[in-house]
Amino acid sequence: MATDVAEPVVPDCRGDGRSGASLFVANRGGRGQIKQKKKTVPQKVTIAKIPRAKKKYVTRVCGLATFVPVLQLPILPPPEIDLKEAQRFFAQKFSCGASVTGEDEIIIQGDFTDDIIDVIQEKWPEVDDDSIEDLGEVKK
């Protein structure tokens, strides 16, 4: 009595594109994987006054988190400006409500477009005057 024993099938390196060996042979001696460059976000703070009901306004500050504060230790990676800390600072400074609404956006209740440029430069000296843009009154 003869029993049929199935032999394991070994994929051929030349023809089968699914085998790991063919991928190894194709990449050997090449450039390897090309790393993608990080996209640099332009460091620009935009300030806009958004109308609410009647004669009320809110002030929107965008782009503050793209700035990196100056550190004394060059070993550590530089952290970004903390938006929650900035929100608390604006709320205390202007005695009003403020909230972080987007990924890089702070809404301050009231029209503070004139004062906020000086306050930002005092609190964060790495944000220079050329990188702050006042958009004026905009729609939501």
C-alpha cells in the first residue's frame, strides 16, 4: 500500500513576486528606502477679528504652535508653544474667555486685535513682528 505524501512547495525566487527572497534580491545593493523629507510649515501667526451677534467680536489666533521657543540645552528636541498655556495666558491677560478650538487655533472672546500683537511679542520673543499678520475683520 502506497500513501501519497504531499511535498511542501517552495516558491521559486525568479518568478514568484510574492516571496520574500525576490524582494531581498531586488533591493540588495540599491539605495534602499528613501526617507520622506518633513514638510516645513511656514512660521506665520495670523490674527483675525470675527463678528458675532450685533456689535460683538471674537479674536482668532492661528499658527502660534508652529513657533519653537529658544532652549538652553541643544540636546533635547525643541518643544512647540503649548496652546493650552497660551489660552490660559490670553484669558488671564484680557480678563475674558478663551479656548483652543482647532489643531492650531485659539479663540478669544472680544476684539483684542490691537493689543494681542504686543502681548504675543512680550510673552514669546521668538515670534518676530514680520511673522505676525493681521487679517482684519473676516467671516467665519
